Amino acid sequence: MSNVRNWALGLLLAALILFAPVIAFVMVVTVEMLTDLMAKMGATAVWPVASAAVGWVLLRSTAGSRGHLG
């Protein structure tokens, strides 16, 4: 049973490593679509706030789980 778990964990890890660029690309495309939507709505003064919010969310999701940000 332990051998099957090890293989499953290895396959899951390999899949995550292989799909990481795809996930990152989808995240970038989503952020671009949201910022373009905001620009079309006329909220050009919100660009610094929007970029800071996106950076904060990404930073919290990567570093926050390891406890680096308190």
C-alpha cells in the first residue's frame, strides 16, 4: 500500500511541476483581462491600487503559507 501512495504522490508532484507554467500563464491572462476591463470602465487612477492588490494576493498566497509574512 505504501508503494502505491509513493507512486501517486510522485505522479501528483510531477503533474504539478509540468502544469505550473500553464497555471501561471492563465493567472497572467486573467489579471490582464481584469485590468483591461477596469481601464475600459475608466478607472485609470486605480492602476497603482490594482497592481498592489494583485502583488499582495500573489505574495500572500506564496509566502504566507510558509509563515514569512507573519
